[in-house]
Amino acid sequence: MSIDANMAWLIPSICVVTFVLMLVSSRFLPGKGSFLAIIGIFIAFSVFWGVFLDFISNNLVPRNFEIVWISLGIWEINWGFLVDRISIVMLGLVTFVSLMVQIYSLGYMRGDNRIGWYFTVHSLFAAAMLTLVLADNLLLLYFAWELVGLGSYLLIGFWFEKRSAAEAAKKAFITTRIGDVGLLIGIILLFKATGTFHITSIIHAAQSNGISDAVLVSASLLIFLGAAGKSAQFPLHVWLPDAMEGPTPVSALIHAATMVVAGVYLVARLLPLFEMAPNVLLTISTIGLVTFIFGATIALVATDIKRVLAYSTISHLGLMMISLGALGLAAAMFHLVVHGFSKALLFLGAGSVMHSMHDETDFQKMGGLRKTMPITAATFTLGAFSLAGIFPLAGFFSKDEILISISEGLGPVFVCLTLIGVFLSSLYMTRLVFRIFGGEFKTSVSQYSHESERLMTVPLMVLSILSVGFGIMAIPILEFEGFGTFLDPSHHFHISLGLSVISLVIATLGIVVGYLKYGPPNWTNVKVDRFIAPFHKVVENKYYVDEFYQFIIDKIVLSTGRFVAVFDRIVVNDTGVDGIGISVWLSAIKARVIHTGYFYSYGTAMIFGLFIVAIIWWVV
């Protein structure tokens, strides 16, 4: 059977079927059904290639598949899938990275009693993300968006018996809910203004002035709030570092191809809508810039290997947002793909190191691992230097595309500040590589470490090839006009020699400084260290953002909650509800006393009452 682009709905459907089969039968299957999950995602990846080839052969014409979902009078809501340039790229990234992570997980999760549940949730997570990137309407997108959040909650808290993992899962779920509420309100505003959830129709309405400026700006900001929550933009970033409590392959999946890129994808999908609100675009770029530098500085002082990579992810997601704010759709999506390959490689490499080091995550206790783990060391280094933007690795080309888009769309101030982030990115990646693999063994555990099994090293080698060579896709070759043009027909590949040289020099300078500071020379300037010590403490404590949130929760939210509880109990319940009942009861007792049944008693009361009325009338 030939597969065409109209059958793209099969890709998430296969993962849904796999999830259901795993849910009901994994406990009875060999290996608790892990092979079934891998077969499912492999079939989905194979179907993707059929869809992709058909899409290419038909001149990249978008395909839409719709069925009626809800019909309420004149309102009709369709359940539809859209296959276009952006969704096809995301389909490839999600299915491929998911496949690599699941193969790797066979080795990493071997021996875990709940490995069947692990692969079951993996299938649900993949199905949700694939549905999200294919959705042609905001209602279906939101449905998949929430399923992605549910999947992340289950995977982050997979080892829920650990208090830290359970707390991390709750933190991720609650923090992203803030953004999700904003997204939902934004969707409702757009539906109220246009009468449809269909993305293309909403964009067309905005471009034809069918949406008022106030609604457009409000809806755009609220939708970006949702994207900021999922993609860990400042100040909604706090959940992502703690999400490292989940299994390391989960971290690779979340950071590379699923949850955190959902926000970037959402902004990219609705970029024509944001384009109609320039102030919102500037807000996106500004928050992205703050996030880029913010994440890089914390990554520079963190000592946990997974947390360094987590803050690196936060930083690079900010870089993508800067590009989107500058209307650099092609550059942002190109970097999203490159970052996906490289970050998956780095997290899986970190998992390989932890697996060999008995789950040790503090890289200050490592060192010298290049001697015992040569494959992990080589592949990890390639992924790190790719994200550092070193030529000719893939990250150099995507970074160069972003800098050009920032230069053309935002101006020199943003370029200069972005280059500071480039330097910091190169510096913390160099620090990470030298601390783990350079120097000599620091502990007996590192001395007796060993290379991981092939199930774990093969995905590393495959991902390293892509981290090195995928950058060539940016360059037009023969009839292929370049990856950027594939993503955005209005984009044309060009090189800014000045920016390329400057960024490469700055990235190389980061490596040189990192080598002098963290490499074999172990150069340290005491005066400089003393000067930066106060700032170092602030950064080490993550700018006290978590503490600020905790203060808000403890002193304001919980205190307000306690006050409301006391007010409800004493004023509303005891005084209001119970008080009225007691008053009626007491009144009844008093009234019973004065009702004697004797005429003279009633007559006396009436005369007394008339007397009081007369006095009042006379006085007034």
C-alpha cells in the first residue's frame, strides 16, 4: 500500500494504538511490552517517510484532512490534520528522536520493575505531541497540548517513590498550568472574534482586519503566555531544572523533541497572527533574550550534569524565541531541529555517564572519563561544541541564521546582547566537557567506569552524525534550495560574513577561556574570582527566583487561604449560617414566654405599644 500525505493521521494513530495495547497487555508480554512500543514508533517513523516523500513529490502543497467533530446548530467544529512545511519537519523530529530515545531506554531502564509502564507513557507522550503538531485547529491543538502536559507529569514523576521526583512532577504540572490557562483564554477570545477554531481561518481574519486590535493583542499575549509556560521562558522556567528528577531518557525526550519545543512550535505556527501585533513580537524577543542570557549564566555555575543541560535548554529556547520575535521563522525552526539532535545526544550521553558512575550527577566528582568511555566522550563533545556554535558543526549554521534574522529584524543592540549569550554558551559547554571527560580521575568510581552497551552507544553515534552534518542542509545544493527555504518559501539563504566571523571568534574565545579556566592549565585569577564572588552566589542561587515564588506561596497565597478559611468558619458559618439559626431559636424561646394566652396581657402590650408610638410621633 502506498502512503500519501493525506494519511499523516496514521502517525499519531499508530502511537495511540500502541498506547492502548501496552496499557492492557504489557504485563503479560516479554520485556513487559517494551518491544511493542519500539515497533510502534518505528512504524510511525516509517509512515512519516511515506508522507514526506509524497509531500515533496507534490511540490510541497499543504494537505488538510478533516472530519466533523462537534456540530451545534450553525457552529461546526472539525477534527482536522494539516500537513505543511512546519508540521512535516516536526513530525520527522519527534518520531526520530522518540525512536532513538526508546532504543536507548532498553539498555538504560533494564531491570526496572515498571519498565512496561515507562514505555506505555512514552507512547502516549509521542501520540500527544504528534497530534499537536498536526492539528489544524486550536481546539484539537489544546486537547493535545494538555495530553502532552499529562504525559510529562507521568514521566517526570516516574520514580514517584522519591519525594524529589513527586515534587518535581507537581511543580511542572502546576507551573505550566499558568500558561495553559492563558492559552485557553486566548483561544476563546479568538473564537469569539472569528467564530472558528481553524488556524488558517483565524490568521486570514486577522490579516483582513476581521479582529480588533485590542482582541488581537490580548489573545496574542495570552497565547504566548501558554508558549512561555511549555517552553520554560522566564519567569515560568522554574519547572524545567527540577524535571531532571525523571529518568535521563525522559529528559532527552522532553528537552529535544516534545514538551519544551511545543511552545516554540505554537509561536511559529501562529507567527502570521503575532506579526499583526508588533508590540507583542517585541515582547517575545525581549523575554527570549532575557531567558537566553539568564539560562546561560546559571548553567555556568551549576554542578549537576543534568541541570547544566536543563539550563542550556532554557537558554536555547530563549534564542529561538528571539528569532521568532524578529520574524525569523526559518532560522528558529532550523535551530529547533539542530538543538533537538544535539540536546538529545547530550542528555543520552549524560545518561551513559550516570549509568557508568552509579547514578552520580555531580561532575565535580568525575574527570578523566575519556579514558574509560571514549565513544560517550567523543559524541558528547561533538554535541556540546555544536550547540556552542563551532564551525563546521550544525549549531554554527543555525546560530548564524538566527543572528542574521536578529540583525535584520531587531537591530544591533539585540545582536550584541545575543553575542554575549553565545560566548556564555560556549563557555559553559567547555566547562562541562572538561569537568567530565578532561583531566584525571577524581574518585575510585570514575576510575572504574566503563563504556555503555551498544543499545546505548549506537543512538549516541547516530545523533552525533546529525549534530555534525545536519548544518549542510542550510546550504542550497543543486535543486535543493536549503532547509530555510524549505521551511519558509520567502527565506533565501545568505551569509553575513561579518556576523559569521564575529560569532565564530566569540564562540572560540569561550572555548579558550573555558580551557584556561577548567582545562589542564587550571588557570585561576584570584582577584577576578574575589570580584565576581557576590555575583556568583546570586547566580548559584538561580537569582532567588524559586525563593521569591516560595515566598509568594507561603506568605501571600497560603496566608490568604488561611484568612479566608478562618473568615468562612467564624463569620460565614458560625456567625452567618449558624448564627441565624441560633437567633431564630432564641427568638422563639423569648416569643414563647410572652404568649400567655390571656387577653389582658395582649391588651396591656397593645396599649404600651400605642403609647410608645405616640411619644415617637410627638417627638418627631
